[in-house]
Amino acid sequence: MIARCNSPFLRDVWSVFGVPLDAVSLDDAERAVRRAVETRERLSVVTPNLNWVMRALREPRAMTQIQEADLSLVDGAGVVWLARQLGAPIPERVAGADLFDRLRRRVPGLKPIRVFFFGGRAGAADAAMATLNGEDGGLIGCGALNPGYGPVDDMGAPVVFDTINRARPDFVVVSLGAAKGQDWISRYQGRLEAPVICHLGAVVDFVANTVKRAPPWMQKAGLEWAWRIYVEPGLWQRYLMDGWRFLGVVPNKLWVTQRDFRHLDPAGAFTAEGLKTSDGFEITLSGDAIAPQLEPLRPVLQRAVAAKGPVRLDASGLGTFDTSAMGLLALLKSRLVRSGRTLQIHGLSEPQHDIFARMELMPRRAVSGVSAAPHETLTQGVPAE
């Protein structure tokens, strides 16, 4: 299930330590992009791989940028494995390059999607545009702009947005390096008229044929990272560091979270109630907040975002829960933080609190074994454990 942008809580989204991931297939992602192009509804897409997830666990800003996106595709075998270990039914890896290739297919009865390339190596964007325009496919290159290698602040001049908007793109492909590119999108996507935007750094090179993509068998085997190091040796340090950090996440976050989930006590049928108050919004959860039972929660969260003031969540009646519930609450948190509001959670047991903390929904307790305070307030991301 992929929600429209004005209904984020309809997404089938799951949390990996605060990083929201949509349980969708490549077909689902393609339909979402084509629908956004047709309706002109904004769709910001992110494609978290292991590097993105490890960075989000260290940098609250990076975490927030992923949480603010409208669709989060699992691009990385390690992230697929990690999500499934936490119970997320991720059907397959959905790489950004695969989504772009799928859109290149001509669909009878549909107009080609107009693509604008922003960034990339010198000459790569122009070459990619020429490649697309030499095909009788589903994508048309309508423009390219290379802003150079300066800071993001220097890439926000009005002439940049005027150039992109005059090209009338349906899809803006950003290629500035993952951190800088997502920062640019987060800051400036509101200045663009194109409905779809996504950072797809390597895609520009793949289409331009300046970098060859891994053979299909390596992609399917989860070894595309090894091919990337082979063709771009400069990446080895980044992959080594990400792999080392990932090895630390498994015992320090994954295994202890799985242990804490086993200590949760089932409480039966799930209910979610929302009440607008004079100074904010109250949410009361009761029962087991697991994926098959979460429908009552979705409209309550939507009402909470539409209200004013702090949101207070009473979890004293909460039993067990899964990372789908955590994913929905991550979306709530990000939208509250964006508008300067707070999320206040109380009534959690010790194992519940620890899971909420690892999912970036609560501050961590200073001393292990100390009960959670009656109220905990979250206004921004918290450091990873």
C-alpha cells in the first residue's frame, strides 16, 4: 500500500531503528511514480541503502530527511536483511537504478516522462539525456544542469529553479552525492514544480555509460557493492566503514531489540483513540499494535498532525507491537518536529521504552535498569546506541 502524499499514514511503512521503509515491490514503486506524474501530486522518493541507514543512525538531520520523504525504497541487500530481522515484510530490494530502468520502458497509451538531471560528473548528465532521447522509450531528457562542487547554499540561487522549472520536467533526478543531494532536496524541493524528485547518484553514470552497472547475477546475489568497488576503487573506504558499523549494529541494536520484543506481554485487540484538547492532542493506545490491527491508528495520527500544540501519547494500555507501528509513529514524529511541535510519550514499560528509544521515538535512559520517566518529550532525533 502506497499512500498519496497528503495521507502519509496510509503507507505500509516499517521502522528500522527510526528509518522508515515501505514494504513495496518494484511494480508498486513504478505505479507510484506514474501516478504522481499523471496527477501532478508531489512524490519525494528516497532509496536507503546501508550507507544511508548507517548515516541516519549517526546524524539526526539525515534521519529526518528520510522520514520526511513520501516513499522510502529499500535499496541494499543488507537493509533488506536487517528489516526482515525486525519483522518487516519487505518483498524485495527496490534499487533506484532498477526503478529508473523500469520507467525507461515505453508504456502504450502513456506519454513519456520528462526527466531533468541535476548534478553528476562533468558531461555525464548531458550524455544521459542524449541516451534517453535516442531511445523510443518511456523517458525523455528535457534538461540538465551541473551546479559544480560547492556547498548546498550556493545551489539555491533563483536561476537554478528557473532553469529547472522552464524545462517542465515530471521527474528531477539529483546526483550530488547522497548526503549533499538529499540536503538539497530537503531544502529546495518546494521551489520546484516537478511532481517527482529523487536522489539517484549512480543512475546518471549508468545511463550515460560512463560507469558500467554490475551484471544482473551480482545484483540478484546482493553483491553489487563489490562491483561498485571494482569499477570505482575510491569507494572501498566508505563500504568498509559502513560494513564495520553494520557489524556493530547487529549485536548492539538488533539482537537486544529482538530480545526486548520477546519480553513484551500481549494485551489483545488493539484500539487507538484521539482527542483534541485546548492545548494539544491526546492519543490513547490499548492492546497489541501489530500490522493486521493498525487501521484504527492511521486516522488518529492524521488528526494529530492536523491539530495544534503538543501531542501526548498514553501507552499505559499498550501490549506488544511491531516495527510497523514504530514506522507510523516515526512519520508522526517527523511531521511534528517539522512544525516545531513535540511528541510526549508516557506509560511505557522498561522493555517498551528501550525499543521506542532504539526506534528513535524516545530519549535513551541514562542508566540501564532505571524506569522511564512519567513523560518523555521528543523534539528531534536522538543519537544511535
